Amino acid sequence: MAVDLHLHSVFSDGTATPEEIVATAAEIGLTGIALTDHDTLEGIPLAAAAAEALAVGFIGGTELSVQWRGRTMHLLVYFLQPGPGPLQDRLEALRRAREDRNHQIVGLLQKVGIEISMAEVAAEAGRGVVGRPHFAGVMMNKGYVESVAEAFDHYLAAGRPAYAPRKTLEAGEAITLARESAAVPVVAHPHTVGLRASEVATGLQDLVRQGLGGMESYYGEYSPEMRHRLSDICDELGIVATGGSDYHGRYKPDLKIGVGRGDLRVPDEVLDRLVAAR
Ligand code: AMP
Ligand code: ZN
Ligand code: FE
Ligand code: FE
């Protein structure tokens, strides 16, 4: 029995609806899932209702980008309920900061000869919080690149010509706000922070003291060895080793719900441990 605690829907930069995600989860026999759209809780009621109807365990969440020691870290925040609250009230400002940045990215892309408008990006995103994958989608539709990966590698990733940073919370602040909101903050895909595996344990001790509840260890893009190593580090730190596919539908075509690239299996005890960490 397995779970998938990292999924993106059309409410951010995924291409499946919450209902479609739940239906797939039920079909492949997952016992629980978490919806973790970037900076929004909008899909949670729909996913929760669909999950209840199909008897799939469900927890709401979101994925935030935060600053930590001058680096960008992603935090998954589980059990965050839609409605007012200490962290919830900050989400709108985070979405507004994206709008400023989106206009900058359009300008930067135009400067390097890519004809793209904010209206095209908004149409690509539909009702979702706009993210860089939507820019990549427009660039693909118009034949500028052949894949989302190529759009990031050549234009959108940090250090590339159309990269624009945006205002985010500090890691410690986000962790404190999450706990004040009865939610459990978890470091997502720790490799993207740019620490060596050997540095992760000591590096994260401060954040654990501030309330970090887990680290994503069973990740769709990691080798089995890496997953083991990270879950051992979680044991040492006394936090929960969580996991998920980081499914984004067509924007990450090699990652599937529940199984990632095919070999992922997140044990369902993870969900029980997260509940206990609440
Ligand atoms: P944003 O929130 O707008 O900064 O976009 C971040 C999202 O872009 C992440 O959730 C990933 O889904 C995606 N992303 C980041 N880097 C890459 C990459 N190199 N290739 C494909 N997708 C990426
Ligand atoms: Zn994303
Ligand atoms: Fe992420
Ligand atoms: Fe993600």
C-alpha cells in the first residue's frame, strides 16, 4: 500500500484537475494523497470531496518557495486548511509577488527574441497560479523549444537569461507561520537546495529546532539509494521521511502519480507519521 504526498493540479502548474488526480490515485490503489499546489489552497475542497467519495485518504497542503542561507528551498506545508490563518493570510501576497515577476519574465524573454505576451501565459495557466512551466508551455506551443526541460535549461532556470527572482518568505518564518497555522512544514526535494547529502543533516538542525517536521525522501526523481540515505537522515534528525511524485501532468511528462518514473513507492506509514507530527 502506498501514498503520494506531492501532487500539482490545474490550480497551479499541473495539467490534471484535482478530481482527475484523485480518480487516478484510486485506480492505481493509493491509500492516501496530498495536493500541494504552489501558493494556493484553492483545489483542496474539490480534491477532498473527490477523495472522500472514492475512499482515498486525503490531506491538503501547499508548496512554498523560501529563502534559506541565501539559497532557494521548497517547503511542503501539510494540513494547511483553506480560510484565514497566520500562513494562509500570506499566500495572497506571495501570489502577487509572482505577478510582478511574471511581467519581468515576459520582458526578459522578449529581449532575447521570444515573442510572448502575458495574455498567452495567462491563457496557458487557465485558473492556475502562474509559474514558469506555463511560460515553457507557451514557448513549446509556439515552437521555440521542444520540451519544458529545454525551456528551463536555455531560458527560465536560475542563471539563464529569462530568470527573474521573486519575493519569498524566509525558511524560519515560513516554518513558524506553518506551525502557528496547525500545519506541518517539510523540506521538499532537498537536492535543489544545493547541499551535499552529507551536509543536509547538520544544515537542517536549526530548522528542525524551529519546527520543521519532515524532509521529502521518497521522491519521484531520486534513485533508491538516495531515498534510503535521506530517510536515514530523517531518522537521525527525528523528523518524518515523506515522499511523493511531484506530478505535474504534461509539464513533467516523465513523472506519474504514485510511481514517479515507475519505481517510486511511498509507504503509507508516512501519512500516519505525518498525522502524529501535527
Ligand atoms: P516557479 O514556481 O514559477 O518558480 O516554477 C517552479 C516550478 O518549475 C517547479 O515546481 C517545477 O515544477 C518547475 N521546474 C523548475 N525547474 C525545472 C526544470 N529544470 N525543468 C522542468 N521544470 C522545472
Ligand atoms: Zn510546480
Ligand atoms: Fe518544488
Ligand atoms: Fe512540486
